[in-house]
Amino acid sequence: MERRRMIISASRRCDIPNYHSAWFFNELKKRTMVVKHTPFLNKRIVITPENVDCIVFWTKNPEPMMSRLNELEGYAYYFQFTLTGYSKRIEPGVPDKHHMIEVFQRLSQMTSRQQVIWRYDPIFLSPAYSVEYHKKAFRQIAEALGGYTDRCVISFVDIYGKLKERLTSLQIREPNIGEIMELAAFISETAAKHGMQVESCAERIDLSAYNIHPTHCIDAKLIEQITDKTLNVTKDLSQRQACGCCSGVDIGSYHQCKNGCVYCYAN
């Protein structure tokens, strides 16, 4: 079994807090966990407070695990919490957005505003989701989350080949440069009014004119702030070139998420 200091990503591949929290806590009790690198290559790692620098949860709904956060005692952790203005046609497995705002607020109160990062992404356009729609949705959510988080992460949709047919059928498209700049200016200004710094995830476009700079979703500086320890980490070379994340061990599996988001590349 592999025993080394590591950051756990839970997970880019599926929504573990929403659908697999029971499995996660069971594995945590056993202090070991099987990581699937490929369908044919697995390895078992040791997972203890002593050798885990931090656990980064990625989710659209952490509510199923919130009653068990006490079982994370000894571990540093934070949440990347995606909360958008899209309907169930786009995100069919995500509960009502008004309820998810309440969940976000409760999670922040249970942990800290530093440990819950709001993701408004991916941003795409369609006849149903115009620039004006995004402005309205972002403003409403930002008003509700003011005081509950310090950071908001945005990204603009990249339509990969395997998604093209599905998204085209819904008339979903990537924003053009002018639309990106208009939204970036609005989002940055609106977020600032509610005490949030906006950052961009894996964007090749320079948005620094709007005080939006590239983020590190698996963020060594944030982990050092949370743990008061200095990390020895490197950039995650398995991610896209524009991704700023430091290296971590992803414990999720593809094709295991039930959110059913039409823009998802992991299913």
C-alpha cells in the first residue's frame, strides 16, 4: 500500500458528497482506500490525518454528508461547491436552487467561509441562458451568499468533441470574447459588493482587467492557511495546461455521478 503525504481530491470525476458519502466515510474508518487509475489499474492508499494534507470535496450538493462532518475530525478539508442558475433540464439531479443556497449557508456556518468556495461554472449561452440571464442569476445567488464565502470561481464552457452533439441539440454554445468580457466585468463588480474575490478556472483568456485572476482549485496556499503548515507540492501535470492545481490523488470514478448535467465531461 502507498503511504505518503497527499492531498485527496473527492472528486473531479463524480459527486462523492452527494452520492457516495456513505462509501467515503466507510473507507475513512478503514484508513485505506482503493484508487482507480484506469479500468485495469487500481492501487490501495493509506489515508490518515497524519499523511493527508487536505481533502478537497467537489460537489453540487453536500447535504447528504453534512450530518457526519464530525467524522472528519483531524483532517483539513474544504469544499468546491457548484451553484448555478441552470434548471433541471440542464442539471437534472441537482435539488431546487433555493434549497441549495440554504445548504451552502448552513455548510459555511458549520465550517467557515474560507472552507466553502462558490463555483459558478461552466458558463454557457443558449436561447434560454443569455448574458442577461446570467447577470440576473449571478446577482441573486451572490446576494444570498454574501458573508458565507470569500471566493467565487468561474469558467466558461469548453465544448469537447464528445459533448458537441448533445450540447448543439440544446442550442448551447461557447460565449464569444465580447460576451466573456461583459460577463466578467459584471460578475467581478457584483461579487465585490458582497465581499467575494472572483477567480477563473483553467481559462486561457486574460481577465485581469476585471480583477479576475487564475485560481488553483486544489490550492496549496489555501491549504497552508487552513493547516498552518508548509506544503511541498508540485503542479498537477495530468490536468489541462491552463489548470493551476497542485497535484492530488483523485479517489473518484468516472460514470458514477447521478447529477446528469448535460455539460459534464466525466459521464
